[in-house]
Amino acid sequence: MDPTAKDEMQPSLPPGPEWPEQERAEQLARGAALKWASGIFYRPEQLARLGQYRSREVQRTRSLEARIKSVVQSYLEGVKTGVWQLAQALEAVQGAREALGQARGLLRGMAKAVQTLEPLREQAVQHKQLQALSQLLPRLRAVPAAVVHAQTLIDAHRLLEAYVSLRELEQLQEETWASLGGLELPVFEGLGPLAEALGQAVEAAVGAAGQLAREDPALLVAAVRVAEVEAGRTTSLEQAPRDWRQRCLRALEEGLERVHFGTPLLPGPGALAGWLEALRVALPAELATAEALIAPCCPPHYKVVRLWAHTLHGGLRRCLQQFLEGPELGASDAFTLLHWALHVYLGPEMMGSLELGPEADVSQLEPLLTLENIEQLEATFVSKVRASVVQWLQKALEGEVAEWGREQEPDTDPSGFYHSPMPAIVLQILEENIRVTSLVSESLQRRVHGMALSELGAFLRSFNDALIRFSRDHLRGEAVVPHYVSYLLAALNHQSALSSSVSVLQPEGVVSGALAPVEAALDELQRRICRLVLEALLLELQPLFATLPSRRWLSSPELLNNVCERTARFCRNFWRVRKPAFQVLLAETERAVVLQYLCALMQGRLVCRGADERNQAAERMQQDATQLRDLFLDLGLEESAHCAPVLLTLRKLLNLHDPTMLGLEVASLRQQFPDVSEEHVSALLDLRGDVSREQRQAALSSLQDGPQPSPRAGRRALFSLVPAPTPSPSSCLFSGSCA
């Protein structure tokens, strides 16, 4: 195509409208030029160079015009080329559209031709399948007989031969399926049940691995080999894989659990100890069998020894959980299970055996009993033992109480002290239960220790109540006991025996203050027994003290002689009480006699009629104090525990010749006995009979105005237990440490 024709094909551009901004741009350019020129040629001397500037600007203007013309020309040529190319593309698209229309028509015609060929294609496929079937027909005819033969091999436990036969049949099935294009033939319907029968046979053989390893290891090896070969097989059929390896592992676990932990083998009540002992023998033997006989028959990745250990442990754990969910265990079974699970099972006789190699990996085993199980068993054991202890202690108490009504004195030991086996029985019952729990765990020992102390405290309270009933019935005459006081003294010996031996109930590691409640109960029992003994003594002494003080008392020592004689006769069996209870009882007896003496003295029965009677009264009180002192020294009371010296202090108050000095004596009395009151002092002043109202007021004021008494360690109340002027003599019974 020549340039002329090319130019003719290019469309001519019509003149465009004038730019509206052009005029404004020219105006701005002119303005800028004028401004520049006025600045350049402002001075006259520069006008000489005007020609040069004009020539330079003309050249510049021409240069710019040439460049603009060149750019516009280039742009116009590019636009012409683009328009020409678009025209060429339009022609090409129109040609392609016509060609596509022709192809669409041809395809429609070919689809109709294909539909006419479809029956011919189906005939070809059927012909191909018939050809393949005709070639496989001899082999297909033998399939039913092969299935029966394979089943016979399975029944005869010839598992490897049965598996080879099954594989040949399945290979034939795959070839047929591929040749027939995925068509399933009815002749192969028996392969599924046959494969399942073989899988069950393999599973049954592996489940009896323990027995087969001893009797027929070849069958066990064959079953495992079948499972392993099947695990590596691939098939082209659309069938789910047969995971016989996992079935074998499950069969190993289930068979092992069924042998040792089957439901019919769960122990009944009372048979737990024998069942656990049988497991102690059977489980290590089973592990030894697994390591020596079963592991060589299985691939290494089966980890037979570890599987055996973990399966036995898991089965035993589940079995014990079921066992604990049943009826509540007895104390013996709960103790046996705790001891076996925490010590025997993990000990060197079983899972901690040095002969058990690292393959067992017993360190990864879960605890045989959970914390909840241990808590349940400990609570059950403590509950059952508590019931037994309560029953035993009740029988011991009933046996002791039955002894109190005998016609003869209490039994004595070789040293002559009153004795009974009850304290030893009580402590032995409790101590044995505490000691035996140390074989299980510290937590169980602490529980039983707390229970033992609690029940011992309850026993002491019951013993205390029994003594109160015993004393009440005797004093009321409902059940007169010939040797009432002797049995009270024997009970005091029981208290001493319990108090001296209760420390055997304190196991190592238990806080030392745990025995404090029991020791407090023992102290309370001691005070109760002392009080009951002294009540019997005071019943004998009250008629004698009813005439004190009196004129007869002033003139004769007969009254106190009778008191001392009866007291000595009453205390004749005190020597059968062991120390330190013997000293406590003597001290409380002397204190009770002195308090009874003071009670009688404060009754106001006697008023001295002169200095002679006051001297007689003072002398009599001195003699009485000496006589009481000698009496209790002879009985064995330590002199430091005597209360009789209070009579010597009161003697000074009566023997004072100058009543104006009574304030000093009263102040001295208060220093020695801070619990003395104005009523007591008034009663003593009334006994003098020569104190005026002013002197009485002065003496009583010294109680308040005098120096405060200094505190003394271990000082016990005395005058506060003496009523003044006083009601009945029975209220004079002290309520100190023996109350």
C-alpha cells in the first residue's frame, strides 16, 4: 500500500474549536513580557542594547515554535496510526465471528452423529466384558469351593493357609472388578463373611495369648503374622480397610482383663484379702510369662511387656473402682485394701520388682486408687473402727461398773494397790488401732488418732457419769455398797493409770497439744472422784462438827479426837492409792476437814464471855491445828500441802489482849488469805465477845485501807468457800480443784 493510499485511508481531523483559555494565556504572557521589559529597560543606558534583546527573543520564539510544531506533528501521526490499527482489528474480529458461527454449526451436526453411535459403544463394552468373563470363567467356577476350603482351614486353626486362600480369592475379585469395569459378581458375596470369620479367629487366638504361648505358640505367631501382613495390604476395591492389628491389641487387653478381673471374679464380703493375695502371686507371674513367652511371639512394636503391665494395672484399677462402688466395706477389708494398694502393689513383690525390666514402664502408671478412693476408704475404716471401739469401751465400762457392787474389796496388785485391768484394756484397744494404721499412711494414722482421743474423752465422761450414778444410788440407799469408798479409791487408781499411760496414744509427728482435751478430762475425773470420796467423809464428820465451837469444845479435846479418829479410820485404805493421786487425795481430805472446821467456827454458836474463855479458845485452836497436822503427817501428807496452819493465824486474832490492835491482825490475815471477807472477820470478832462497834469498824476498815496482798503462785481459795454466818453444813464442801 503506497503512502498516498495510506493517507487517503486515514481520516482527516476536523478543526477543533478554539481553546477558551488561549486568549487568557496570551494576555498573561503579554503582561509578563511587558513587566519584564519595563524592568530591563527602565534605565536609559540599557536602551542601547534593545536590538540585541529583540534579536535574541526572535530566535527563542522561532525555536519554541519549531519545537511545538514538531510535537504536534508527532502526536497527529500517532493518532492516525492508531485509528488505522483499530480499523484493521475490526476487520479481523468480523472474520473470526464468521468462522465461529461455522464451527458451531459443525459441532451440532457431530452431536447428532454421536447419539447414533451410543448403542454401538455399549455393545463394544459388553463384548469386552464377555471376553474377560470367558477368560476368568474357569477360575470363577472354583470360587465357592475355595471359600468352603478356606473356612475349613479357619476351623482347623490353619490361619496362615486360610489367609493365603483368602488373599487369592480377593485378588481374583480385584481382577474381575477391574476387568468388568467395577461390576460386582454374586460369586464373591461369601468373601466378606469369610474375612470376618478369619478376623475373629485371629482375634480369638491373640485373646488367648497367655495360654497359647505355653501350649501352642505356633498358632499365636500365625495369628500375629496374619494381622501384620493384613496391616500392610492395599486394595483397589472400594472397601474399608481391615485393621486387624488394632483388633489384636484390643484382644490382648480384653483377654488379659477377662482372665484376672472378670465380673464373676470380683471378691465378695470378707474375701478381699484372699483375692488380693491371689493377685499378688498371679500378676508378677503373668508379667514374667509375657516377658519370657509372649513377647518373642510378637513384633517389637507391640511392646508386649509394657502392654501387659498397663493392661493389668488398668483392669485392676477399673475392678477396684467397681468394687468400691458396691456395698460399703468392713474395717478389715478397707484396711487390707489401703495397705495392699499403697504398699504391697508398688512394693518389690509386684510392680516395683527389680526383675521387671524397663520395658514395662511402670513409672507412667496412674495411681491405683484416686485421692477420692483413699478418702472414702479411710473414712470407712475410721467409721467402722469407731463403732468397734465404742462397743469395746462400753463393754469394758460395763464390766468395771459391775464390779462395784461386789461384797468384797477391789482386787489388788502385788504391791497392795487397788488394781483393775480396765485402764490397760482401754489403752491397748486404742493404742493398737493407732499403731496398726502406721502401716498404711500418716493421714489414716492421724484420723484414727483423733478418733481414739475423741472416744477416750467420751469414755472418760461416761465413766464420770457412772461414778455419779454409783454415788447417788449409794447415798440415797437405793443400792448400798459395802465397799463404796474402796471402789472410789480404785477408780482413782484407774484415773492415775490412764493419766500416766495416755502418752502411748501420741504417735510421732503429731502435735504435742493433741492430748490436752484428754488430759483435761482426766483431771476432771480426778476431781470428781476426790469430791465423791470427801462427800462420804463429810457425812461422817458433820455430826461431830455440829457441836463446834461450844463450851464442851473449850474444855475438852474429845471433839477433835473423835474427828481425827474417824478421819484416820476413813483414810485407812488411802495407802492403796498410787502416787501422785495419793498426795492429791490426802491434801484434799485435809483441806475438806479444815474447811468444815472453819464453817463450824463461823456459825456463831459460841461467844467468849471473858479473857479466860478467849485464851481457852485460842489454846484449843492451837491444839487442834497441831493435832490435825500430826494426823495428816502420820497419814503421809507432805507438810507443804497442809491447810491447818490457818487455825494458828485465827488463834492470834482470838488471843489478842488489846482490841485496839485488831486492825493489824486483820490486815495480816488478809495478807495471808486475800479471799477473807468482812463477814468472816465479823464472825471471828463475834467469837471474841469483847469488840465494841468502833473497834469492829476500825478492824473492818483495815481490810480496805491496808496494803493489797501480794499474789502467790498456786494459792487456792479458802475463806471464799466458807459461808458466814452460814447456812447448812453441806454447803461448806469446797469447790476447788476436786469440784
